Amino acid sequence: MNKKYGFYRVGAAVPSLKISNVSENVKEIKKIMNEAYQNDVLITVFPELSVTGYTCGDLFLNEFLLDKALKGLIELKNYTKKVKGVYIVGLPIKCDNQLFNCAAIIEDGKILGIVPKTYIPNYSEFYEKRWFSSSVNKISEDIEIDGDKVPFKTNIIFEMKGDKRCTFGVEICEDLWSLYPPSLNLSEKGAKMIFNLSASNEIVGKDDYRKNLVKSQSERTISAYIYASSGTNESTTDLVFSGASYIYENGHLLSKNKRYDFDSNLIYNDVDLARIEAMRFRNTSFMQIIKDKDYDKVYFKGYQTNNELFRKYSPSPFVPKSSLNRDERCEEVLNIQAYGLAKRLKATGIKKCVVGISGGLDSTLAFLAIVKAFDILGLDHKDIYGITMPGFGTTNRTYNNSCKFVKLFGATLKEIDIKDACLKHFKDINHDPKKLDVTYENVQARERTQILMDYAGSVGGLVVGTGDLSELILGWCTYNGDHMSMYAVNSSIPKTLVKYLVSFYAKKETNLERKNIINDILETPVSPELLPPSSKDEILQQTENIVGPYILHDFFIYHFLRYGASPEKLKFLATLTFKDSFSSEEIDKWLKFFIKRFFTQAFKRSCLPDGPKVGTISVSPRGDLRMPSDASFTDWL
């Protein structure tokens, strides 16, 4: 660090934490503090709620965890007597009969200040208002910790003694994503560096958006922006975190870390605050701030047109148009699936996975995610148990593909024919096996799930679910059958994207036998194979003939759940987009089917197993989609 020329070394750290285990987290933070000190880092920021972990859920309401977190802060404060530098850590703090999500700034055995979070997210997968209050609701301006009175506010500029050039401010995660981030005022009041403690989960495309947001804010505020986000060791019950961290200086990326890392990591670089200062001097608009002004309204008439909508919509909104973006998205999705599963295996200590292999797209994708997770953890593929369970509707094509597929990846193949067990069950419940109704189908689905669960118990494994987002929204799954698993890696991936993911894997596969098998699976009609095949061993029960085209349903899903489009608007958009593919009557038929199934099958979504959120849409009852299971659909039709 060369202060003479305006250089100051700053860092962003992501500790390898254990959720709600403050003692272990404090030990890990100390290790990083020491590493930062050894590398002459002046200021180091850690992720949001890094002392406890961000994903503690309702444990934040437990007195034990809160007291433990405060003791952990005091321990870290005392440790800074041994390691020079300023350290910014996150923890929950009680004050004014409320709980606040805070950043604690500590140095040389002292707590310099506590900065509470202002904007509390309560949408999609975030519901922080269940636990935390906004800084605007606080009463106190200071708080007593370990016998010392500490500033407790958001409007603090931290300045180095004897060096007015070195100044910084702090904001927390959602503060940056808000309409008016605190960093605007902090920069206006002199902060040349902004440190952000964040917990930003991964969904497809979010990393680019997040980087652009940090980049843009560093440009807008003419500052150095140092961002640290929660890592892969956070809970993957519904979300996956990657530990994304960046150091930007006026829009220029100086350093970024390796995302998806189970180990602790620290990045650091030298920011040039003299350059920041000079740029602010030159930009005469920087301090032209208009305050306390009322806004006037100016009205214009406007007019209504009846022209055809100029804007066009993608028929496959979950799939990027360009092959380059599509490949990047596929890689990201596979990462989220695999790291989510890898974290679950690490958390449980389980080193074996059990998955049902049908020779279809969904089970293929789930299996590939397991393979990637095992490679991440360095586990042997033989501990992946691919179980094929031939039933009354299984064709030779899907059976042979299932067996070859599992073997080609060095996994353990287990074949368990379910026909005799199902016939016995039909007899037990007095069901005529010639009656090919829903009972006939569900018995097979539940028998398969029972086998997977019991086999997993016998080998000490974890059952990985294969059902996808489209099936869950339509309720195209058997309750407590294929609907259930121990971790569902496909649960937020729509059917149209599943196909592209498997296709992406096939394209980059170098083993010719594997490639051929996967390509044949891609060409196999989508079917649960619960009804007998034709006399020529061809699949007769094709899903899209029963529930409708997935390309239409995924279009409905996207606009209905992502943007809240009304049924009338859904029909308008679909008619415009698919006018060359489906008649108005077909669109109307499948839209009504979609709405009815979305409402009536909600009870299946109310008890979904854990699984990672992958895109902007998820139906987890613990996060994005919390709706009553008995809501009426009549008006919607």
C-alpha cells in the first residue's frame, strides 16, 4: 500500500461457514483476518450475516443464536488487537425491540460502528421481513456492546486519521439493488470506497446482472466498490449461493474470486483513491445535487392505436436465442444443480446417490447433475446407483438406453422389475389390472419411489428427484410417487430447458457411445411409460397428447408467474407468438387446462422436497410461490 500515491489495499472474503455454528464461523473468519493482515490488506469485507450464516431462517428468532452471534462479534473485536486492519463482518443484532441485519466495523480491539440494513427484501425467494426490521424503524442512534457505546446508524463516513483521502461507507446487499442506494448519499458525503456485505443467490443470468450492477454503481458514484457475497456452504434447501466477490474501481474490474468454492477465499487489490478524487474534481456534475424540491406534473393527451403489437416475444422464453448464451446458461444451470447437490451431500455426510433411470430426459439430466456433483467432491461414480425399474409400459428402447447409459458413466446399475409387486398390490387393493386407469398408473409410480427410498436406506444413499418445473406446475406427477425425493435437482427447470441442457451435454460429450445414447434419449417421445406400449413396442402414452405441448405451457408459465399476466393477456400473447403453430382454439384449450391444473394441483407443490432455484421462476412453497392449495380457479377461466 502506497498512500503517497493514493493506493490502498482492500479485500473481499468468503469464509467456509457452517450454518448457525457461530463458534466455527468465528474461527474461520479469524483465519482470513490473519491472511489479510499477512498480505497488508487495509480493509476487508465479509458477506452478509457471515457470523451466523445467511440461511438460518427462523433460527434468527432464537435467543441462543442471537446471543452467540454477539459473543462471536466481541471475540472477533478482541482478535483485531493481533491483526492490523479494518474488518467488516455481518451479524443479527437486537435493538429497540427489533432485530436488525447489520454490518459491524471493527479495528484494533474496538467496534467503530454498526450499520443496519435499510432495504429489507421480501419477494420471490427472499422473506427477510419475517425476521429483520429496516434501519428506518430504529430508535437508537447508538448501542452498547461489551461496555462500549457504539454508533448505530447508516449515515456514517469512516475516515482514516490524518488522511482525509481514505474514506469509506457501508451498505448491505439489497441496499444496492434499491431505487436509491445508500451508497449515493455516502459518496456525496465523501466516501471514496463502498463496502457491500451481500447474500446473493445464483439463478441463470444473475451473475452477469450482479456484476453489471456493481460495475455501474462504482461508475455512478465514482468510487471503489468492494462486494462480498455468501458462499456455497450456505443452505441449498431452495437456493444455491456461489460466493461471488468483486473489487471495482470506477467501473473497472480489478479482482474477482472463483465462484462455487467450498473453501474460504480472499481476494484483494490496490484501489487508487487519488484517481477517484481527481475524477470527482473533474466531474462538475458530481456534487450538483438538487434537494428538497417538489415535482410538478406535466400532462399530455396521448392517443390509442389499434395497430398490431410491434414487439415480438420468444416462443421459448426460458431458452436464450443465441447458441453462445444458451451454452453459457446451460453451464450455469448444471453448476447450480451440481453444487446444490454437492453441498447437500457434504452437509449430510452422505457419499452415495440413488436415482431412478427411465431412459427419458428428466432422469438423464438428474443423473448428469449427480455425476458433476460427484466429480466436484471427488467421489467414485460407482457410488451412484442408477436403478431402472421396468413396468407395464416400459419399451425395449428406454430400457436398453437406461442400462447402457448408467454403465457408460461407471455408475452402478441396479435393475428391479416392478410388475410382480404391482400385480400383488392390485390384488391387495382389489383393483382389476385390466383397468388402465389412474390407479393403475399411480401404483407403478409409488412402487418405484418406494424402491428408491428403501434401496437408498439399504446402501446409505440419498434419493435424487428427477421431476421438472413444468410437471410440478401442471401436477403431472404422482403424489408421494415421482413427486417425492430427498433432493430434487430439476425442480425449477422447465421442460423446454431440460431438453437444451441434455442437448448441451451431448454436444460437448467426447465419448461417442455416451453421445449416441444421449442423442437417442433426446429423440425419444416424452412419456411416463405407465400404460402398455403398442404391439410393435412403441410408446403409445405420450405426455404432450394428454397435457398439451410443453412449449405452450412453458410460455404460459413464464408470463403468468414471472410477470403476472392475466389469462386474457396470456391468450393474446400466445396467439400472437404461435399463430403459425397453433390455432386459436388449441391455445384456448391448453390455456384453460393450464389454469385449472395450476390451481387444483397446488397441494402437490405445498410439500415439495428441497431443491435449488435455478431461474427466475420457482415453485418452492418455502420461497417463491406461497399460495393456498384450495384456491378457486373458476373466475380465472
